[in-house]
Amino acid sequence: MLTITIPKSELYNEVDNRFITIDEVVVELEHSLASLSKWESKYQKPFLVPGTKSTEEILGYIEAMILTPGVPSSAMMGLTKENLIDIQKYIDSPQTATTFRQMPGSKGKSEIVTSELVYYWMISANIPLACENWHLNRLFTLIRVFEVKNSKPKKMTKSQLAQYHRDLNAQRRQQLNSTG
């Protein structure tokens, strides 16, 4: 969870031709599957697809991330550059110490990831739906751990198997102080 403070500010509304005062507000945000689902429900397009999003769509996602009740929508107009940098850092944060090596010869999936697909992955892996409120990157890591742990071990090639046996024999010779 990220907590930011949107400072008190005075902005000019060109539509109404008047100034608007926005009070300081402390907001708790969560980058989660629940937030992603809210955003995709509103904009009816996948959020995780790389590409440009309009300012309205970006602010819409920040609004979908809000956990603090009663935050006026006008508060979004008071977001500072520092607030936006903090939010982006939080979204990009892995939120876990788990890392993965890319397997040789494996290719990334070209599937478009939507909230429904992530819910499918969760249900398939028997991950409780309460995890939809986890940081999204942490949830993706858990799903990937399930994928890796439940996959069949990759068979070694003949050359890899021969190298493994050479290494094992060398290790045993060294342990036993033997030459053959």
C-alpha cells in the first residue's frame, strides 16, 4: 500500500471560468487486481498492454487504486509531479524478493493480459480470491511460482547429461583422492 499526501492547492477551472480550492488530503492507494478490474470495467480495454494512455485514463487508474473512503474526485487535479513519481515507483516495484531466470529457448507469451485472465490464473492455481488486493506484481510473482513449481522438469540433452556425469565423476575422484 502507498500513502501519499495531495497538498492544498488552488486551480483555475477554464470551463466554469473560476478558481477551485482543493484541500489537502491523505490518500491510501493499492496497485492490485481489484484496482485493475475496476479500471478495465470502466474503460473496457486491457490496462497492462503497453502503449500510451490518455491523462484521463491514467488518473482513472489512480482513482481505481484509492482505498481511502470519501476522497473527492477533484483531488486528482491536485496531484503533484512528486505524487505521480511516487505512484509510478510504487506500481513498478516488484514487492517481493523472488526472482526468475529466463529459461533458455523459452519465449514470452504474446497473450493480452486482462483482469479476467489473471482471475483465471488465480483460480487455476487455487490462489484465494483475497489475494486480489495484493500488489499486482507480487500476485504475478505468486502465479509464476505456481507455474514453475508445477511444470515438468525439462529433460537434459545428451551433451548436458554427459557433462553432468563428467562433473560428478570428477567430484567423486577429488573426494576419494583417486585418479580413476
